[in-house]
Amino acid sequence: MKYSFYTLVVFFLFSTTLYSKEIATIAKEYNLYGGQKATIQWKRIFSSPRHLKRYQLDKLSPATRKKLETYLIEHAADSDQPIVPGL
């Protein structure tokens, strides 16, 4: 039981690290950086089919788009942890 708990914790930490690197790579491919926009702007982009097409995000799967949206919102210019320092 003790080992399964530790295994689960290690798996969780490892998977979140991979998740963030994978999504960060996808964001770079599309030239999207969290600090470019405020949270509400990112929400507007991901809720509009027109904006999704403009940024070519309509080609991504819905699951990947949701992960990317979450990543960009977490690192938006007005978030607690913006990518751009000093904001």
C-alpha cells in the first residue's frame, strides 16, 4: 500500500511535468505566449470559431485546445504567474 502511494505521487509529478512541456511546445509552434493577452482575451479567442480559425487552432483536437487554453490562461498577463516578468 505504501509503495503504491509513492508510485502514484511520482507518476502524478512526472505526468504534470510532461503535460506542461508538451503544451508549452504546442503554444510555441503556434506563436502563442500567455503574456501576450489578458485572461479574458484568451477566453474570447477559445470561445470563438472565427478566432480559432484565425490562429489555426481549429486544427487541434478539442482536448488539446482545452489544455492549451488552460495553459495560456494560467500564464496570461494578468494572472498570478505571468510568463512576462514585471506584469
